[in-house]
Amino acid sequence: MVPTPPGGSIDATARILANKLQVVWGQSVVVDNRPGASMRIGAEAVAKASPDGYTLLVAHDGALSMNAVVYKNLPYQPQRDFEPLPLIATAPEVFLTNVKTGAGNVQDFIAAAKRNPGKLTNASGGTNSLLYLELLKSIAGVDILSVPYNGGAPAINAVIAGDVDMMIADLGTANPALQSPSVRAIAVTSAGRSGFLTNLPTMQEAGVPGYEGRAWIGVFAPAGTPREVLVRLEADIAGVMRESDFIARLAALRMVPGNGKSSETRDIVAADIEKWGKVVRERHIEIDQN
């Protein structure tokens, strides 16, 4: 189960994994896209699915860590309702602007936003991109209008088309925009520069102190899945992740694989819930609950 529409990093990663697991298991592995409500629909469906190992969630930090701190009535609890399986991939976020803005760097864009409060627009594909925008608004002291889209892929397409001015998206989701002459990448959000985009400064290098983060995509089973099933799933997924072709296909999306251990996913969910919860509280970030 993928809680986003086709396209985008989560869907692409899930399909790469599903194709590999079909070979391992000798049976079909179906990718079921259940987008909507900032990924809550798909995640809830898996949380309530039979815990038999046949229904799994492939999702990222927006669904598992960020939703947990911005939605008061979330219909699932990430650390209670899911069993973590391996962390499939990680990638920094990248700050994208449509070239029509004329912004050549982050400070150019911030200056334009300050000259035109509430006029520049951001494409939001879910909680992840929205929360990264809210963090920028808070640190830089700017007012940027967020335009919601039903997933990362439609949001990226809106930036390419020039319907919106900017988006902060993970490198996998951003891949089509990075190849478009209509879009300019101006910074990455990681602590250090990305090995895939070495020419881009980090947000902190670009003059936005304290702005740091990276996206991740993991696999989750419903809580209550038998231990022996979880052990088998972890081993099979980890085996796929070691294949050179799998690593190469992630690299084509500008992502790198995790270590293949479920404990890595468990730790990163907990750390990100703490991190983003602190950001939301300290910076008084409020997101529409609809």
C-alpha cells in the first residue's frame, strides 16, 4: 500500500521493491495506491489491515513522523499501530523554484517573498512538503501561500508548469523537476552537500541557520504481525536491498539505501517525531487540520 498517487519517490521506490520481491517470493506483489488526506487514508488502511504479512505500507516521514505531530485526531499512531521493517532509502530535500521567479539563490527568493508577502506560492504534496515550508517561513520570517496538491508528483508538475513558484521536495520526488529547464534547484536541506548535487549549497550555507532535514522511505507491517513473519520479511527485503541493481535504481532517483535492519526504521521514526514535534511547538507552527 502506497499512500500517494502514482509517481513521486514513495511510489517509485515501492514499485522497485515490489518487482524484486516478486522474484524472491515467486508470486505477484501488487502496489495499491491509496492517496488522500496527507497520506492518512493509505496509512490508516494498513494500520487496520489483517496482521498476516500480506499487506504492507511503504511510506515516508510525512506519513509516519510528521503527521504524528501536526494532526491532533490522527486515525493511527505510528509507534503503536505499525511494526517497522527495513528503511529502504534516504535523501535530502531540495529547494526548487520556477525560473519565472528570477531567484538565483535562496536569499533572492526570501527577498522576493519579503517584498511581496503572501504573493509567492508553494506546492504542497502532503505534510512533508508543507512542514518544510512552514519551517522556512518561521526561520526566514516570510509569508508564502501554500497550494495543496494530492501528492508529491502532482505538486512537482505544478512547479514545472509554473502554476506555483516553489516547492521543497525530496530528491526522488523532485527528479522530473531537476531535469526541467523551467525549474531551478537552489539548495538542499541536508547537513552537508548531497553527493548527487554537489554544486548546490545547503540551506544553512545559503543563509538559513537551523534549517536541516532529510526524507526517508520505509516499509511497515500492521501491529500484531507474528514475529516469525516479521523476521522473514526483514530478511527478504534486506536481501533485495543488497542487490547492485536495486542500489543503482535508487541512485537513479538520487536516493541511497538504508542498512536493511528494522531497528533503523524504528529509531528514525522516534527521532523524527521528537525533532518535528519540537519544531512545531517552538516555532508555533499551525497546519490546517482539514
